[in-house]
Amino acid sequence: MRAALLPRDGRPVGSPVSWSCRWETALERPEHDGIVALLARSYASTTFRRGRSWAGARPELRVLGHQGGEVVAHAGLVRRFLRAPDHDTSVLVGDVGLVAVHPGRQGQGLGAALMDAVAVALDRLEVPYGFLTCDPEVRSFYTRCGWTPLLEHPLRSIRVDQDLEDHRRNGMLLPVRRPAAEWPSGRIERNAQEI
């Protein structure tokens, strides 16, 4: 999959971005180092070490955007079940994390192209929903990309630092193979560490 990177005025910027989905076991250390370089620029408060391009749960699949030999966009995905305790059920999701666009290339449509590639990857994984968590200040970006805020669904989750986080309303849902109307009401529990 290839996408030309266009700024808001429609003029092409540099070389096209090439997109790929890579299984975690297929990535070599130099590829992890390229991902680490991008994530370190994007997540200043999180420490990424050479060769270790994850902070919490290790992704099983990566969506990568390369431009001129550099990783300029990244998202990690892992399939897991989220628990809906009010309904005594669990829901399979493609949990998405470590979403990053090179700071020098933001505002040019690359983030939307990344989320389009994430949606394609989630469909190929045949999960009913995509799920991610985000801070309120970036919620509108994900909404523009087709994600629905789960404001009526308190989330209990294990953070990257291993602490339990309770009652946040920061979940976002992407209907992939099931409609959003079928998502269970009430609380959600991610009984695993976030990506």
C-alpha cells in the first residue's frame, strides 16, 4: 500500500510514504531501532531502549509508514479480549497503541493515512472492533478517522507502569466487522497491560 503525502494545500511533499504491516516476529533489531527513534520523538515521557520498540504489552503486528528510509508513522496492534463485567461477557478487539507520526511531518495528512492503514489491518485480523485509549486533547483526531468515543464506558486498565487505572473514560471504538450498536453497555476492563 502506498500513499502520497500531501500538505493541506495539495502539493506533494518529498517521496511517497510506503506502508507495511509487519508481524512482530519478522522485525529485526535495526527495524526496532528505527521504530524506537520515532517513538522517542513522539512519547517524550516514556523511555524506549535500543532494540525494544514497545513500552507495555508487546504488539503482535505493526503498521509502519516509511519515507526516505525512515520510519515516519507507526501503530502497534494486539488481539485481546476486553471484559464487559456488567454483562458477564468479553469482546474480542484489535487493541491499538503507540500511535505515532514523526513530529516534523504532522499536519500533512499522514496521521489519517496511518489510521486508514490500521483499519485495513484490523479488518484483515478479522476482529469485530478496534479499540484504543487516548487523552481528551487528541480524541477529535480519532473521531475524524471514524473512531467513536466510549464516554459512557468507564475503563479499568493496567497502565504501562503496571499500576491499575480506574474509571477513565478514554476508550475509543472502531466498528470493523460488527456495528457499534452491538458494543456492550457499561464498564470495560482491559485485564492486560496497555500497548
